[in-house]
Amino acid sequence: QVQPVESGGGVVQPGGSRRLYCTASGRAGSSRAMGWFRQAPGKEREVVAALNWSGDMTYYADSVTGRITISRDNAKNTAYLQMNSLKPEDPAVYYCVVDSGTYYSGKPSFTTEWWTYWGPGTQVTVSS
């Protein structure tokens, strides 16, 4: 069992930056693919970014490419989401996700069904 927990959410000014953290406690958290989804009010949950278990392969939704960076530190069982140049469409609850498999070398799926473990979410608000 793996339990991801997010932190780092809050209020950010338009154009500002924010870093989110996800600590995956439990069994073999550092050997699993991880990712971030987000959900804004009235909208479907959508993928933001994902990376493989070693962190050397990263994948991004088209809407965030160039502004958001995903990374991880396996020694700390932690994944990060660095968000820059935040836009009005970025406010949402951001969820950290963890794969059920270990040492998966392929591209993680961008569908919600693929991911087994979900954190409770952290709210990001963009406001001046």
C-alpha cells in the first residue's frame, strides 16, 4: 500500500510561481511512476505531468508544457511540481498519483483509471 500526500498549495499571484510536493509513504514508493492531475470546479480531472520511477523520463500535458516541471527525489520518496507563470486557468485542486506497479519503464498513462494511488489533493489559487 502506498499513500501519497501533497503539500505546497496556496494563493499565488498571476504570473507567479509555486512548488508542490508529494511524499509517497509506504511500500516501494520510490520505485513507482508518479504524476500530477488537477481538477477545477465544474471541470473534469485532467493530467498535468508524469514521470517514470527513476525520474529520467517526464511527460506533460500540452497546456502546461514550458511552464511546469515535474521531478522527483527517490531518496526522499518525494515528487515535485514546479509551476511558473501561473495563469487564470491553472487554479485547481492538484492531486499526486502513484502507479501500482514497480520499475515500469514505459510511458505512464494520462488517464485517471491507470493510476492506483491518489493523494487527498492540495488547492492552488491564482489571485491578485
